[in-house]
Amino acid sequence: MILSTPPGVVIKSKFVFSSNKYKQNHRKAYDDYIKYIERKEAVNKKENDFSSYQDYMANEEKTTALFTKDEDHLSLDGKKKLKKAFLQAQKNGSVMWQDVISFNNDWLEKHGIYDSKTKILDEKKIKEVTRSAMEVMMEKENLSHTAIWSAAIHYNTDNIHVHIAMCEPFPSKERIIQKGKYKGLHRGGRKKKSIEAMKATVINKIMDRGEELKKIDELIRKNIVKHKKEKVSLLEDKKTKKLFLEIMRELPKDKRQWKYNYNSLKDVRPKIDQLSTIYLQKYHKKEFEELKKRLMIETELKREAYGEGDKEKNRYLDYYNNKIQELYTRLGNAILAEMRNYDTWEKQHFKNLHAIHRSELKIQREKFRENLMLRKSFRRLNYIMNSEYESWKNQRAYEELQEELER
């Protein structure tokens, strides 16, 4: 039996209410963390308190020092302020959100964050990653201006992980517990997409694939699509021209709908994709193969990061498919842009031909009229000349008769 590689990152999330009167088993969750930040208080008191979790996470036997959005190593004064803020949150009816970001140590080592021989972890990087992930999640949950959080890196299990606790000292109205319900948020839960975005941020920051992803985008936008827009007309080739004109005949009359993702283009879209495929094979076969290879590399890296469960599998397979679809969408819009331009040119061309035709007709009519008038003039002149000739002949005959009579 071949075991699948464990995912590089796993995030577990839950929440507990500020008071045990809403849900009894939440008291136990707090009891697990009932250790005050200050050790003496932890020995002498047993209270259900948000600050208990802070001390649990700051247990030096299990973890590094607490860190927050702004501090890498929370000072004693910082801990006191944090404890005060969590007590305020508890008093005002906030819940405490608890997240654990767990890493596959081998995966961390592969990306240069951890050394298994020396047991040295790049804690600065992990803290940076945690901050970025929390920023994304809080923004999506509209918590950026109301929530505070603290975290600590733990080494006490086989997988290095980060514990995070977050609450709102002054909860926003829609998040205050009312009648045992956490209003509007499924009793305190956060949106699934927010947690997924958090995980994606962790993975992207750890893998640091910015330059590689940039090259993929350049292949799509600059090397392939831009070349189509600026240098290639599909009307120049007989095969593409035929399909080009066929697609144009099937497009809606309203040119504003000539956009690849418009619903009105649903039936003709496969033909647009067919035209894009012909273009890729004719002009960018090498670049298209390079793009697919780069996408496969990124897909494999995402597989290692997300794991191979059904949902996770969709994550990395969707990346490959979405990028290919992005290429076809951009190419499709470039093709439709050429069609709009051709349609405009064609209409203007026929308009010009019609104008030229009308002008030619006018000239021909003028010439015809001129010729008609000229013929009439010739006939009149001929008539006059004939008349004058006959008159002259008559006059001459008369004169000859007179001369004869005189003789």
C-alpha cells in the first residue's frame, strides 16, 4: 500500500464563547488553557479567562515567546496589556477564535525554512507568514479594526505548528452574543473561504513562487496574447479566415456582447476555442508547451502543500485548469477584438464603395446629359447648315435665272 504524502500545511480552527453559560463543553476548552500569563496567578487561581490561553501558549517547555501583529517577542508589559485586552473582550461578550497552523517538517525543509539536522527553524519567516495570513483572514471577516491576536510557535509535537488566539475587546454589533447565539455568524464560526484564503497565504508565502508565477503570467499575456493583438491577423490564413468569418456570422448583432465570457456567446465559444488552438499550434507551439510544463511544476508543488484529499486535489488541479482557461479567455477576447475591428472596417468599406458608386453614377449621368445635349446641338447645327445650304442653293439658282433673263 502506497501512502500519500502528508500535506505541507494544515489549518485547524475553532472558537469558544466568553462564558460557559452558553455551552457547557466550552468550559472544558478554557480549562485546558487555564494558566495565567503570570506564573504565580496560574498557581493560585482557577478562572475561566481568555488570558489563560495566552499563558498556555507562552509555556516555555512547549513554545517560543508570544508574538503579535507588531512585536516579535512580547515583553512583560506587552503581556499585561494583552491580558487586559482579552479580559475586556471576555467581559464584552466576544468569543475567542483559536487557530493552529501545522506544518509538515519535511515540506518546510524542502523550502529552506527548517533544518532537520540542526533543528533550526526560520522563526522570522514563520512569524512573517502568520502575520500575512491573519491579515488576509481578518480583512475577509471585517475584523481588521476590531480584533487583536497573539501567537506562538510550538515544537512539542512531530510537526512544528503555530497557535493563534484572537478576540475582539469591543465586539462589533453583529458579533455580540445574544440569547445564546453568536448573531449572524453561525454561533461564532468564520466563513470557510476566509480560512482557505488564510491557508493559501501561508502556502504562497512559504513557497515564495512569485518569480515563477510572474514568468507564467508573462508567457500568457506578453508572449502569446500580446503577439496576437499586435502582429497576427487570422484573416491572412485561408484556414483561420474561413473559421473566423463563420464565427462572425454566429455572433449577436450587439457588438457590446462580443466578449468571451458573455452568456450570449455560449454556443459559439467552442469555435472560438478551436480558433485559439489553431493559433497556438501555428504561432506559439513552443511557448504553449513551456507554459504547460511550468504549470505542471506549480501543480505538483501545490499538491505537496495542500495534500491529496478530494477537496485538496481540486485545489491544485483547478490551478492548472484555471490558468489554461485564462489563456483561452484572453486569446478569445483578442480574437473577438479583431472581429469587432474587421466588422467596423467592412461596414466602412461598403459605405465607401457605395459612395464611390453613387459618385460614378452621377458622373456618368452628367456625361450622358452632356452627350445628349451635344448630339442635339449637332443635329440643330446640321439642320441650320442644311437649311442655309438649301437657301444658298435657291438663291444661287434665282441669281442664275435673273442673269439668264438679262442675257
